[in-house]
Amino acid sequence: MIETLIERLVRYAKIDTQSDFTSTETPSTAKQWDLLRELEREMNAIGLEEVEVDEYGYLFGTLPATTDKSLPVIGFLAHVDTATDFTGTNVNPQRIDEYDGKDIQLNDRVIMSTTDFPDLKNYVGHTLITTDGTTLLGADNKAGIAEIMTAMEYLNQHPEIEHGKIRVAFTPDEEIGRGPHKFDVARFGADYAYTMDGGPIGELQYENFNAAAATLTVQGKSVHPGSAKDKMVNAQTVAIRFQQEMPQQEVPELTDGYEGFIHLNNFNGNVEQATLSYIIRYFDKEEFEAKKDHMKNVASELQQRFGTETVTLEIEDQYYNMREKIEPVMEIIDAADKAMNTLGIKPNIVPVRGGTDGSQLSYKGMPTPNIFTGGENYHGKYEFISAENMEKATQVIVEIAKTVPQK
């Protein structure tokens, strides 16, 4: 199974599928179709049924039930696009057999050191797939695709394993937050699902941030500085006043765990106009709403001082904490927990300090927690994944299918 997983991951990784947040199309890049068409062909080849891809790049398939028992329909999902943080063009995966625990020379100039990445010590003896130091790897989320595909192939080849109907989906544009936007939950037809989109072995996640984006726009008045008294409004300094009123300790570089943040991720400006772009991330819904209200209050105070036409604040919610939708059906977490324990894997139930397709899908009526794929250092040149842990993730899928409770 390991060699099959490696072959699939490497083949998928070499197909450039980066999404593009500036695009208004779905998928946001035409090149995502290259992998979707390859997966469509492969799903038919391994014996899945009802294989179809819609005009928006949502690829569905079915593994039929092997029992007449009344079982819920479960789904497994992964996304085809890769992150926009670092190039995904000309990916050249490298294989390290029986990793020795030492620094890894990715190329002549780039070293992945055990000092910078101490978690490498957890992978001594493993087969690692790394980048060549010039691109990301794309194991996020092509490892998840490989694991789902391999699990479905295994189950199809072992009809003696009793399981209900299983639905599979491969989707576009997760990395730019649009993965579920045109996902047809009713057509997919699963009672619940799992995204195979987590990190190190054991991760089991059903909590994520409540998220919003905010943009502050300041329209200034540019006047020659020699005669500017009582005339000039410097948009930059007004914008800085706004930023100074944000909680200074609640920023990404100073928070972890369940701590939220307001992150200023872009500042452009001059005297005439300045724009600040933020992302707002908090687990607790009341705290989330309070932080948005705080931003509105600060903007209102600046409007009173400089004029309503000077300061504009726009806030748009992006997604919400899926815990609210998962807690009423905790048996789906119990099933994943049981599957991991059966395989000798210690579940590590941790919050997602971000969002997943599952967060939006859960609010569309399909509860969808997240399971590990086995990789680390996603979205950059130091990304790597353990083939042995990919095998464990594949086995978790099979075990979940076997342990589905009757309706």
C-alpha cells in the first residue's frame, strides 16, 4: 500500500493546481481541471460508480454498499488546489528511505535542519517525501486525495468488508476559501463526511475559527505641507490611529491554541488614501462578535473626528466554528476516534487555527470534521510527508467505513 500511496502522491504533486484568489471563475484556475480529469479517469478505473464532475469542478463518485443493513451514507473529501503562498510549478518530489534523523539537504542552497524543524525527530526510520527546495510539495491536499483513492480501491478489492454506501468528492479552490461555495450537498447525498486535510498523525479536528475579513479605507486630503494647517487630512496617520486601537497582544505571532487574533495583513497608503486589510479569527462566537463591534466603534470615533466621508469600514463574515454543528452528532467523532485507537493511533483532538471546507459544509447541512494526512510544514519549500503515516491515514478511512453505526 505504501508504494501505491507514494506513486499517487508524486503523480498528483507534479500537476500544477494552484488556485488564484484574484479570479472570479470556479475553479479559479483552469489548470485544476488537469488533475480533476486525471482523477475522474482513475475513479472509473478503480471501480467507483456514479463518477461525475460538474461545470464548477466538483468531482463526485460512489463506492456501493456491501450490506443491506440500514447504514448512513458517509463521505470522504479532499481538495485538488494547492496554496498560493509559494510556487507549485514544476514540483519535483524527493524520496528519502529510512530517514536517519539528520538535516535534509533539499538542494545545493536549501537545508531543512533539525534545529529549525525539531519534529523531524519523530520520523526516524520513515520514508519521507520532500520538496526539492524550490516549490511547495502539494501534499496539502494531494496526500488526502491519494489516501482516499487508495482506501476506495482497497475496499473495492475486498468486498468481504461490510460497509455502507460511501461517497467521495474532490473539490477546487479550498486554499482561497471558496471550496464549498458551489458544492451541492443535496446531490452529494452524504449524511456526514470527513475531510482528509489535516497534518501530523492523529489529528482529529472539529473546531475552527469564526472568521471575517475587514477593510478600512481612509480618504485623506492632500495639501502642500507648507500650507497644510487645518486643511490636510493625512490618510496614513488616520489609518495608524485605527491600528493602534486594535488589541496589540492578539496577533498571530503572539497567540496559539484557542487564542484568537486580529491580523493586519496588508497596509497600502499615502496622504490622499490609505487602506488596511484585516482578518479576524476567534473560536468563541461572542468574542468574535465583540471584536467586530470594537472595530466598528473605533471607526465610528474616527468618523466623528474626521468626517463620515473620510473613514469607511467594511466587515464580511467568511466562515464559522463548525463545533456548533458537530456537537449534536458527536458519534461521527467517536467513530474516527475508535478507528484510530483500533490502529494503535493516539487521537490528537485539536482546534484548527484556520478554516477547512468542513467548516462551511457543516453549516450547509453536512457535518464534516477533519482527519490527518500525515504531513508537516504545508504551504512552503520545507513541506514533507511520511509515507508510513499516509498509510495509517488510509487505514483510518477503511476502519471508519467498517465501524459506521446503524441508523
